[in-house]
Amino acid sequence: MSQVQEKYKHAEENYGSELLNLVVAKGYLKKLMENEAVRSYVGRHAPEILEQFELVLNTVSMEEAIEQTERADGDEATARRPPLE
């Protein structure tokens, strides 16, 4: 229990700076993806990374990110499922 309390306290103390880092990183990523040459390159060489970048850019909150990931996983499972006869 004391380990959980320590981890919680640590997370609580660092929340502000970590949130700021995430906001800055998202802004930088947005700027990169607005560059068509960069977007095209990433799309050609690492489409799965481009998909994740777009997920980050379209996410407003952590809850929304979880929902989008679950939705994407569900769509992939549906696509892999053989058609019903």
C-alpha cells in the first residue's frame, strides 16, 4: 500500500510538467504533419506510425484516446473476421 501511495504522490507532483510536455509535443507533431513532404514520407515508410500520429492529433483527452484505440482495434478485428455465410 505504501508503494502505491508513493507512486500516486509522484504522479501527482509531476502531472503539471508532464502535461506541459505532452502539449508541446502535440504542437510540434501537428506542425510536422502539416508539412506535406513529411506526412507523405511517414505515410510511405511507416504507415502504422502515421496512423498513431493522426490518433494523437485528433485526441482531445485521455478518455477519447482510449475510446479511439478500442474502436480501431474493434475495426481491425472485424476486418480480419471471415464473412458469414
